[in-house]
Amino acid sequence: MPLKFVLRPNEKVIINGAVIGAGDRPGSFFLYNTANFLRGREVLKEEQIDSIEKKLYFVIQLVYIFPEDSTLNLQRFASILDETRDARPDVAKTLDEIARLVEGRNYYRALKLCRKLFKGGTGGEAAGESDDTADDVPANPSSTDGEPVTSDRMP
């Protein structure tokens, strides 16, 4: 059974690394095989990262969308996960579940669970689910080795 998703007018979706945009009207699309995808409202842009939880989300997003870079990004994930554990011991069980999902290559569910750690608990304001405005303070995220966690291929 295909997966149906709807794009809002002018919304973008990333499917297996390709950015696809909708026109000025909503559109329904069907995926008939397995594909990695994120709608634009689920994509966290680098300049929106203002917390360790968003930094963790961003690196999982990179692993998911760009599997060709997964070796490096999984190393970054492990470092950022450790940072997050230190900063948020109150969510240890959730972080354990996120780690289990990433290990099992279930990145979309890991992202969904990680969004719940954002301010307000739902993650909507940061990942764009509740509205499309970005009021986050820009940050310069970096992994613990000092390299920036970035991708210039994100929409």
C-alpha cells in the first residue's frame, strides 16, 4: 500500500536527498516504494539550532537524508548524544529510545521522538509543525571535535 502525503502550496519535500517543491496549489503524492523523506515543515535548518536537543535532531536528520555521509554523521550523533545525556539527565529514557531507533536505522521515528524534547514538549515551533515561522536564535552548531555539523544541501 503506498504512502500518501500532501504538500502545502510552495512547500518542499526531500526524498532520498532530492529536494522537490510543490507549486502554488496543494498537491497529493504517493510513494510506492521505500524512501527517506522529510517535508519542509519537518526539516530543521542549521540556523534554527539553539539547543542541544535541536543539535541532536539536526544530526539525525543528516544521517537520514544523506546516507552517503552516514559514517561521519553517526560519529557526530554519538558525541552529541553524550552531550545531550549530560545536559538533560531528566530525559534519559527518551534518549535511550532515540539511540535504539538510530541503531535500528529507524531515523524518521527517532526524529519524531527527538522533536518532543524541544521547548514546549511538542517540537512543533522548532520543526515547523505548528506554524511555519522561525523565531529561533541562530547558532553555530559544532560537534565535539570542533567540526561544524552542517549540510549545504538542505532546502
